[in-house]
Amino acid sequence: MISADVFIWIKALSVIAVFSFFYRENIAYRFIEYTAVAGAVGVYTVNAIKRLWGSGLSPALSGDFLMIVPVLIGALLFFTFNKKYKWVTRYPLSIVIGIGFGLTLPVTIQKDFIGQIAGTILSITTADPLKNIGNIILITTVICVLYYFIFTREPSTMVESVVRKYARIAMMIGFAGLFAMDIMTRMASFLSILQFVVSNWLGLA
Amino acid sequence: MKEEITPDIWTRLYDIDHRIVYLITIIACAGVMIQPIGLPVKISPNTKTIYELIEAMPSGSLVHTDMIPEPANIADIGYGSADMISHLFRKGARIVFTTGVGTHGQSATPYGYDTILGWADLTGKKYGEDYVYLGFLGDSELAYATFARDPKGFGTTDYYGTPIDELPIMKDIKSYDDFYITACSHSGPELAGIIVPLYKKPFVTFTQSANVLTYLPYVPQLITAVAGGIRQAAEYELLLKKPSYGASAIDAQSIAALVVILFVLGGNIAYIVKRGEVEK
């Protein structure tokens, strides 16, 4: 049975307004779009103020005066709006970039470099023949794709051409997988809304 | 007089109006929602690993759950995450929720937490004792590192302004070592990169389908297991023997995928046929 809840009706009509974009852009779609953007900006602003108050200003007013220091350093970023004193923003930026870089560099080297190399060193003599085949394909593909990005010389031999072709096909398969998974993510959002329309609003399922 | 040429089926398919594609997709998906067909679901190793890790967890264990879903991907991430959180609670876990690094980390506070906990089973669970929400940590790895070093001293209050010292769950936390597992919603290598090398905790995450392939290279060195999307939410519900949204939506998603494949195939065949005709 169709819902009698006013809020479900408001949500359902908003959904229809958004779906109307499938037909063509219109004022109803634009109204919902602007409302969503305005709402998101509002939430973001309130959260930022709340965070600033909770972690900086409130402790500072309660006696922990040191907490005002990071707030003041952050506030220096507003000098970006003044042409004469714009250079002041370099100080907070250098602190943020310095700390961020120092902290993420070892982590990045570990997870994206050493970790990935370690993950590619696999046994090809396990008891499971299927696993061995999988590991051989993985190792071969990694080597071929890495070779593909060596641009210092023109591929001249037949083997080089085969390796590059294999690498290109492997990358295309990878990109296709990413694209397909992305479609599934968008589809999940669409299905969730459709489920709401079919079940909660129309009461058909 | 000019003779009117009737377009053949391939030309019609090639020039199909995109609105017809949308309409067919909507009708196909809605039809399956009204009349489910019950397609079989095979449980994948990653989903099983998450389930078994939580199943083996001692009752009363502390769990850190960082969640960064946003409105655009909540449907893909949320249901699986809610299933995982329900499972954690069923096994007697005490959970510390945070919202962390992410493009929309701050704007997603407390959206992801509110939505996912709204879908999870919280029967008999009390805020402050069984779970707590500390809010947004900060939009950089620095925030994660600071939180991991001192989860209790990171902030003075929870998200709702209650002082940390007044929350019973926080009394048992001295360092990140007190957590048994990190079970996240959408958070991935950024957090795992900070937590796992230092604290050697199992790290599992439920993310969106689009992210599964980008997280997989970190499995198992950094991330113990990654699951994502409606598909793996359905798998998790099967393992829990509690079918919910994932199980009901998987039919529709399979049909939607089938419709997309058929249109891609049809479009390509029409293109090849038309190209052949032009070459002739």
C-alpha cells in the first residue's frame, strides 16, 4: 500500500525530480540539486566550526591556553585574501606540509613500495597447482607492465613487442575491471533509491 | 519524389535513445524487486575471512571502527558495514567509532555513522558502554597517527559533547594495543598504513565496489581482508544466516549488470555491422 508518511512523500517526490534528469534537465531537478549542494555546504560549515570549538577554542577557554596556538597558526591562512601579507600563509602551509610529508613518507614507502614488492615475491611451487598458475600470471604481468613503462629505448625485438602487447592487454583488463566495479557502485546507489520507491513509498515489495 | 528508407534493426539499436536504456533498466530492476528470482550467491574468500575473524573474537573485545561513507556511496558500503557491525555486536564487541580521512570525511560526519548504525542491529546495546562515537578525527594521516598513539587523549569529548572520562567504554582504553581488531567502513590503506605496521592488528574493511580492486594489492600484507558492494553484503548476510537488504538487492543488481552487458554487446554489434556496411 502506498505510504501515508509526509516525509516519505517528500523524499519520493525529490527522487522523481532527480530521476527526471534522465529525460532532460528541468527546474525540478535543478531545485533538488541546489538544495543538496546548499545542505552539504551547511553541514560542512557547522562541522568545521564544531570541530574548531571542541578541539581548540573550548579547551583554550577552559585553561589549556596552549591549544590556542594551533588555532592561531591555522588562522594565518586567512592572509591569503590580502595581497600585501599573502606571504604569511607560507608559515602554516610549511608546518602542515612538513608534518604531513614526514609522517606519510615512511608509511608510503612501506605500503606502496616495499609492501607491493614483497607482495609480488610469490612461490610458484606450492601444493596447489591453480595457485601456482595464478602466481606465475601475477609475476609475469608485474614484470611485463613495469617493462612497458621503460621509455628510454624503442622496442626493436619480437620479444619486446610481445611483452609490451601483453602488458597493454593486462592493463586494459585491469582498467575494465575498475570501470565495471565503478558502474556497480553507481548501480548500488540507484538500486537503493529504487528500493525506497518500490518498497517504502509504493509498498509494492 | 524522395524515397523514404526504413532504418534496419542495427541502425535503430545504434541510434537508440538513451532514455529508452534508462527506462528498460528501471523496469527490469523494479520488476525483480517486486518479484525476486533468488539467484544463487557464492561466498568469496575475503568475506569469509572477515566473518571468521569476528567469529573468533573473544566477547567483550574492543574494536575500532573508522567510517567514511558519504551519500554518494552509502548504499554500496553501508549495508555490508551494517552487517559487519551487527555481527561484532552479536559477538559482544565494544566499538569505538570514528570518522576519518577521506575526501568528504568532515562533511560525512555524522552521516555515515548515523545511517549505518540505523541499519545495524543494536538490540540491547547502550551508548557509552557498548559503543561510542568520537566524531571526525581530521583530514590527514597525522590525525590517524595521533589518535592511534593516544585514543583516549585525542579529544576531550565524544561527538555529542560528553566528556571522555564519563564514558565507561573509554576507561578500558589506554593505547591502540587495547583494540582487538580494526574493522572499518570504507577506510583503507591510509589508516592501515598507520595502524598495521605499528600495532600489528588485523585490519578488515567493507568498502564500495569501485575501491575493492584498489585495496586488493594491500591484501594480506596490510589489509587482512576487504569486501565491498551489495554482492559481498549479500554474502555476509548468508554467513550470518540473516538475509537483509544485500540479499534482496543482489537480484536487482545482477539484472542491472545483465541489462548493461546486453546493451554494450548490442551497441558493439550494431557498430560493427554498420561499419561493415559503410566499408562495402
